[in-house]
Amino acid sequence: MRALVLTFVVVAFACAAEGDSNGIGVRVVVQGQTMPQSVAANGGTSAVLDPSYLTIVGFTLEPCDSVARMFWRAVSPLPSALAHGESSPTNLAVPVVIAIAGPRATIDVGTLEPPPDRYCSMNLAVGAADDDAVRLPDGDMVGRSLRVTGEHDGVPFSISSAGGDHVRVSFASPLELRSADATATVTFSLDTSSAFDTVDFDAVTAAADIIDGLAAGFRVAVQ
């Protein structure tokens, strides 16, 4: 599946990432909200969604670009191995199942302890849920990164995927974490109002198109 963004780690900063965070803390939250179940779809039609879900398996805080980081991204254009399965001071490898239709409770994902730096974005890694995933709705979501069911023009459909992807969500302004006791809260919300606009629910690309549409709907607030 096409990656939406390439994450990277710069060798020159590896030692800092492994060192003491000096009390810096960045809390990561997924905002609770009620998602619409009737959505606009391809060709001016509409769809009614049953409970549907997207799994995020990693939340990676990304420093702002520098010459060294841009060089490393050019020579190593692959997502970071930390994006899934292994936590670090800048990555929460916590599988979280996010409701994309109907009510969703606030999810406190966890707290990062990054080294001092300027941070400009967070990379969300889409991946398959395991049986320990936060807010796992049922066993059928295990092994899936996406499950969308409902009716389109009165015809039932069920679309799912186990594939991975990466969504980069940029901050409105850099998050400055310079002092030894700096703290912040990064809160994500999801706007699905146009997520299904171009989706053909019968196409083989439907799952990938839905993930792309959802990726464009992520919003972030930093406090």
C-alpha cells in the first residue's frame, strides 16, 4: 500500500534519543466524539455506516527538518522500524482501535519522554490490531487495520484490510521542548465529512481509498 509519508531517524541524533529525557513529557490523546454514520460517497451518493474502525499501532513524534535529517531521509527513504512494535522516547507503540462511525470515547494513549528539540509533526502508523489493542471492539477486529461495514444505495457492504500505512499530521507551529521540565498534550480528532467522497465501495481499491480519505481528516491540537 502506498505510504503517505516517510518517517526517518537521523544517526547524528540517535544518542540524544536514547538518553535521559530530563522530565520532558508529551501526553498523546485521541479525542472522544460522535462520528456521523451517514456519509457522502462517490458520485454524489451516500452510505450509512455500521460501527466501523481504524487501527493506529504507533504514534511517533517527529523533529523539525534540519540539513542532517533531510540528508538521512534522502538516503534512507523507509519508515522507521520504531513505527510499529517497539516503543522509544519519541514513539508510543500502542495499538489503538479508533471508531470512525458512531460514538467514540476519549483515549489516553500514553506519554512520550522525548529529548529536548523542536518537533513539527507526528507520524501515525496504521496497522493490524492485536488482541491487546486499546478499545478493541470484538475479536473480529484482531488482525485488521480497517473494518468498514454498512449500506451503499441500499446494498450491504463489508470492507476490511490488514495492510499498513503512515499518516503524517503536522503541527500548526513547532512544539518547543527545550526546558528540562517541559510538558505538552497532543490531541487528535478525526473529521470524516469528506473521507468517503471518492470511494467506490465495489472497487478492489476501496480499503486503500478509505484509509487515504481518513488520513486527510486527522486534526491535531497541541497544548
